[in-house]
Amino acid sequence: MFEFIRSFDERRAHRQRQHEQARLGRSGARDFSLLRLAVVGVVAAAIAVPTVSPAFAASAPANAPSVVSTPDLGPNVKIFDPSMPTSAIQAVVDQIAAEQVDNEMGTQRYALLFKPGTYGTVAAPLVFQVGYYTEVAGLGISPTDVVINGHVDVYNRCLSANNCIALTNFWRSVSNLTINVVGGEGCRASGNFWAVSQAAPMRRVNITGGNLTLMDYCTAGPQYASGGLIADSQTGFVINGSQQQFLVRDSAIGGWSNGVWNQVFSGVRGAPAQSFPEPPYTTLARTPISREKPYLFINPVTSAFNVFVPDARSNSTGTTWATSRTPGHAIPLSEFVVARPGDRVQTIDYELAQGKHLLLTPGVYDVERSIAVKRANTVVLGLGVATLTAVGGSVPLTVADVPGVDVAGIMIDAGTVNSPVLLQVGSKNGRGNGGYARGNAANPTALQDVYFRVGGPHVGRATVALEVNSDNVILDNIWAWRADHGEGVGWTTNTSDTGVVINGNNVTALGLLVEHFQKYNVIVNGEGGKTVFFQNELPYDAPNQAAWQHDGVLGWAGYKVADTVKTHELWGGGSYIYTNVDATIHATRGFEVPVAPGVKIHDLLTVQLGAGTLDHVINDTGASVSQAAVGVPSFVVEF
């Protein structure tokens, strides 16, 4: 099998070289000066073998290069080698952490990538923090190929001396490495700290030697946190602490400390038993369907950079990697357009149409026309929370009705001119390119770690953030946020109706976080949908009740399943109210669904965060939450 895969990839690389030579040799060819090929010369001949490290022990073929250049991924991608002195690495990561610690609405983005090997020692550990817009990732094929003896931490953000919280610790990640927890000073030597909120995932991480704590209990103040996601990871004991809600999926943990409002476990070995609402644990033995995020890795035979694309899994439990290789396939980086801010969308679109994939290096991209993904199985992968900003009311990214597309690791910002939608998956007219009937159950399109902002860094306006029209799509860790703080924030300033609209059938959401939109936050029109973990805050800033009501209903529900839908299921959902402009405002309900045998809703809650009243949890069921009991949930176990 190894020989077959190797020969197949050699043939594919040879075809790619022929294609590049023919394309670049055409007379009258377009201006490709803005394209930056990731790997020079011989990289196109790289072998991409989708298997764990031991399988790469076979010798390289005779025509394999002895040296492959490290790709130029731009100045904000830092690639570390285990031969580098720990002190040199420490200096770089500390400087970036200091720069980004309070850079919540800034434009600098970073990816810190570690080549296979061991970093730090028990005597001299590598201990550093991860700030805003910073991705930390190993470049092995397995998380065990990169070992950091030390910590990769996120601490509370101290807004004042006695007000240290994690409620705004957004937009960062750690993935594909082992953290052997050693070192640290004082209180923080007790475990690896990952005190985060939305849009700060931990994926493919192996934590050994100590606890993982999701709360920073070493600072003064309330120490609140509002996260988050752990997926495809293996840990020791996990301290949930003050995390109001959290999703752990397809992992193995050594224990879990407590719950606050809504802790969800799906396909997790070692998870606590189902017990909602006391404590509020929602536990699914298996995840209905999932597809892990693509990731960069270095082929240990050729030293070439590749992107590994995991296969979809059904009814899964545990990690993809702990007992056998992660199923999937590898794509040489030479088959990607490696883009940087300032590159022309026309050029990117042309290369995508010719069969290239897209790697977005860290930075902010102004997008005045759609980046259009039209080919099946295309990968769009962002590094360091690469951000697309709509210009002139554009739709920054569109995906055609084709199967197997993967969009991961990006953020999309609304611009000052209203966009109808920020990301559209599939067309509304039924069938797309190639005759595919709006998606493919065996080869689903997936979105992993895709975030949306309307306001925050600047004025933004969009009618809808994410619209899913294709069938059989996986939404994995989506955060759509109409900003409640930052720049360009106000009821008539950062306007947006709805965060997520799902028109496709059999769409599965694994971690759906949608906040502050002015009408329904989520609308589900498709049949057969499933949502595992939903978190919502209704808009803070409605000026009065008259501005926020419709059809005799006060406010708008956070999660709306259309009256025509016959089959839908949701596990573990919370909707919260905090109307800080007018504390007298009511919302009639947090969730609104049709009463039908195939619509099954499990483990819901509403919470009042300090102002306003939510009258019911779902439809007309569930007690109200109000100023009389701030922070005390109202629960509905089954509907």
C-alpha cells in the first residue's frame, strides 16, 4: 500500500510540474507577480504519505531531493527547529506574546510553527503565553512528533488590578503537539493554563505530566471564562473552573472537575456521565459525524511541507491518532496558492479554478470581490487567524455546490458597506457544478474554526454572516459575533439581522456560537440537522422594546427552527440575555421550534446576565430568568 501511495503521488507531482511549465510558458499570460509559490524547485516532487511517523521510515525514492527549502510563508510565520537554543525560541515567543496580549482589535497575526523534535527540558523548560491572533502548532504528522517540555498558556486578561478575566480571550489556538507540563512559577506551576473564551480551540494536543486548567485561578478578580473547544486531544485531569460553557469532542480525558451552565461532551473517553442539569453535563457516547481540521506537517522522508486533510468520521469516539494513523490524505504545499495580504483576488480565483488549493498566511486581506471556491475537494486553510475583510459590500468567500471542500482557520469581517452575506456555502438553486445534488454525505464539506465579526475593529454591516445552502455540511467551531464592544458598535451602526442561516439538509453543527444579532441569531430551514453544543447571547444594545419585537413576540429567539421543519435535533444549548441599554426589555423565548415528533431538543437553559428578562426557555416552556436571579439558569431537559 505504501508503494502504491508513493507512486501515485509521484505521478501527481509530475503532472503538476508539467502544468506549471505549460502555464508559465504561455504567451500573453496573466501577471502572476503577486503569487508567491510556497516551495521552490524540487518541492513539487515531494512525497505526501498520509500516515503516522513510523511509516515514513522507508527510504526515499531515488529521485527524491536531499534538501528541500523551507517555504516562505511571510514574516509573521515563525518556524522553530529543535536545534535552536531554548533561549532564542523563548525570546521570540515572549516578544510576540507581549505584543499581542492586549491587541484585541489589532491587525497583527502570527503562526508559531514547531518542527518535529523536543523543545525545552525539565531543567530548562519552554514556558510561554499565547496572545490574540496567534496560532501555535506542531509540524509533525502526529501530535507526539513535537514535544514541548514546559507550558503553552493563556492567562486571564487583567482590565484593572482586581478585575482579571478570560471573557475576551478570543482568536488564538494550539494544535498538533505534546505539552509535557513542567516548570512555571508559583501558582501557575500547577498545570497548563488555557483560560480562553470563544474562538480559541485546542486541537490534536497531547497533554502529559500535569493537569489542564481552563480557568486562571492565579489572579485577582472574578476570573470568569466563556469558552470553548477541545477536540481530537488527549489530556490528564481537566479543571473546568469558571468556564460557563465548554465543548469537548472526540477526545480522551483523565477526569473533569465541575460544571457551571453548559458543559457538553461528545465522543469523549473519560467524560463524566450524562447528568444535566445537576451538574449540567450533556454527554453523547459518540459524535454523529465529524471531520477534523486540516493541518501543516513536514514529510520526514523528504522534509517537504504538506497539508494533511483528515477524512470524515461517523459515530466517532476518541482521537483520530492515539491508537492508529489519522485516516486522510496529504497534499503537497506546492499544490497551494500561498497568499499574502495585498494579493489580487482575481489571481487567487484563477489559480483556484486551475485546481490549486489556498493557504492564507497571517494578516488582514481586503476583499472587494468573492474568493470563489468552485472545485470539489478544495482546501482553504488560514494561518494565524488570517482575516478577510469585506470591501464595498462584497461577499468575501463563496463555496459552490460541490462536495469535500474544507475551509478552516479563518475569520471574516464585515466592512462599512452592508454585505448580504459574509460566507455562502452552496447556491440556492438546488444543483451545482458537476451535477452534485447539493452536497455528498460520504464526502461532506466542512468548516472548522471559522469566525465572523460585524463591528469590533471598525464599523461593519452584513445582513447574514454565514449562509449554508448545501446539504451534508459540517460546521465545526463556528463563532459569529455582532460586536458588543470595540469600534463601530451601536444598534444603528454595526447592523446585522442573523448570524447563521441553514437552508441545507443534514447539516451538522459541532460547536455553534452565535451572539448579539438583531433578529433571529440562528435560523434552521433544512431537514435532518443536528447541533451539538449551542451558545448564544441575545443583543445587548436594543434601545427599547419597540425596536426589538416582531409579530406580537417580544424580542427574537436565539435559535429558530422553521415551522415547516419535520426533523431536527439539538443537544446542549444556552441562550443568555443582557439588555444593558434598557433593562426593562423582555424576550419571549430563547429557543423557538415546531412541535413535531422528529424535532428533539435536549438539555437547554437560559440565563440572565444582569439586565432584561427572558420569559421562557423554549416556545412557552421553561421558567423566566430576570433581575430577581442573575446568573441562575432556567432549565428544560427534554422538549
